[in-house]
Amino acid sequence: MTNKQGFFKRLKALELPQKKLFAVALCQRMLPNYQLFSEVCEFGDPKVLDTLLNLLWQSMYDNKLKLNIDIYLERLEDNTPEPSDFDVYGVYPAMDAAVALTSLISALQSKVEEDITNISKLSSSTVANYIEATCEQEFKNEDELDDYIFGHEVMQEEKEMQESLLQIIEENPSMKADFIKGLRKEIVEIGVSNIGIEASR
């Protein structure tokens, strides 16, 4: 992330539709975390998140499409798991996936661009929490733990993915339908989340 300009400076410099595309792509990548949790714990309906993501992608190139954000905020709330109700780690990445989508559509409604770019941090924090939860090492202090988390291959992959996604969006400012559809297809076909969970087929 030590490119010509800082990562977040570049992210904040994007136009609003580009920021939206970046956030939608990250939310798409987090979806398998929710799908697996829903399947294992029999909670929620992944189709709610999947349908909303499809509409968000479509809204990037179809100006006639209008999202009923209030209805989706309500549906997302009904399908967001409460960690205290479950005794499995998977509730956290699943909750993050639902919260990321909630944050995105709330931000689109209120036009708070910073809330859209914060989805980058939310995706990274899902990864950090996953690394910490699956680590069996003991650390003397927070600094040692932070070094371990940020040096971990899963976090490195997350950074590289966000960096390459940002670069692709920077290089395609015209945001043509073919470009958006191609990006969506690529993320869906890779079918692996930010913490390595495979998408339900």
C-alpha cells in the first residue's frame, strides 16, 4: 500500500460512483461468509443479501433502476445475526457482511461518502478478527499481535486485493456497463471470501 499516494487518499479521491463500485465489490466478496454461517446455523436468508447485491451492481449501469432502500434496510436488520445468540465464531464475519451492506445502502441514501469508503476498513477488520480468532500463539503485548496480524498471509491477500481493485477502478473512470459486469463476474467466479470461505453454488 506504499504506492505513489496513500491507499485511503486515493480511495477518497474517487468519484462517488467509483467509490460505490469499490464498496459493492467488497460486499460481494464478503457474501460467502454469510452464506456459510446461514447454512450451518440455520439463521437468516442469504438470498436477501444476494438480491440486494445484484440490484446494487445493476444500479451501477442502469440509471432507471431505483432501490427501495428503506425496505432493504429493514430486511437486512431482520437477517443480521446477534453474536450473543450464537456460540460460533462464524457469526462475526456473517454479521460484518450484513453490516457492510447496511452501511453501504445507508451511505448511498444519506450521501455520506466517507461511510462508503469505510467498508474497506470493515472488510480488513473481518480479516484481522479472523486471524486473531484462529491464532494459537501467545503474544506479550498488543504490538506483537498487531505485527502478527498485519504480516499474516490472509491480511496480505486482503491488502493486495483491495489495492488491485482500487487500481482497476482508477484506470476505468468511464464506468461502462461491460466493465462493471466483467468485474462482478470475476469476483463471483473466484467465489472466495476475504477469509477464504467458498461461496455456495
